[in-house]
Amino acid sequence: NYQMDMMRNLRNVNIDHLHVGWYQTTYYSSFLNKAFLESQYCYQSSIGEAVALVYDPTRTNQRDVAVRCFRLSSDVMESYKSGDISLSNCISQGISFENMFPE
């Protein structure tokens, strides 16, 4: 509620108020876990265009800036909404690691 009230107030005073998601810092690309899934589901349910930006400073030191952008696939959104994000349900729907988070 606070976030929505604040965005409404910013819009009322003509300040840019577009919110497109959230970001997370990770080390060695180890960010895919239940908390990441839940956070992205909440953002994507509220804001259809929501994305998660993932920044990896360890990979940035090795080469260029390492920023990746992710969304949950529509199949994962439906499974999560139905309350059945179990391994057996993912297998039966053809959800795999490769197609769970389109980049």
C-alpha cells in the first residue's frame, strides 16, 4: 500500500513514477532460489511488465558489466497462481530451468 500511495503522490506532482521491477546483486550468478521466484511473481502479478535486473560484480570485474534481465514465463506464472509449483507439476507442464526465466 505504501508503494502505491507513494507512486500516486509522485504522479500528482508530475514526477516520473513508473516502476518496472526490482534488482538483485548476486555473486557468481547464484541468485535462482525460492525467494527470487516469489519476489518476481509478486512484482509480475502487480505490474505486468515487471522485470528483475540481476547484477554480478564478480563477473563485472572479470570483463564487461554483468547485468541480466529476467521475467517469469507465463507457464510458471499460472502454476504459481494455482498454488502448485511442485517439481512434478513443472515436469508435467514442460517447465524446465531453461524456460522458467526467459532472459
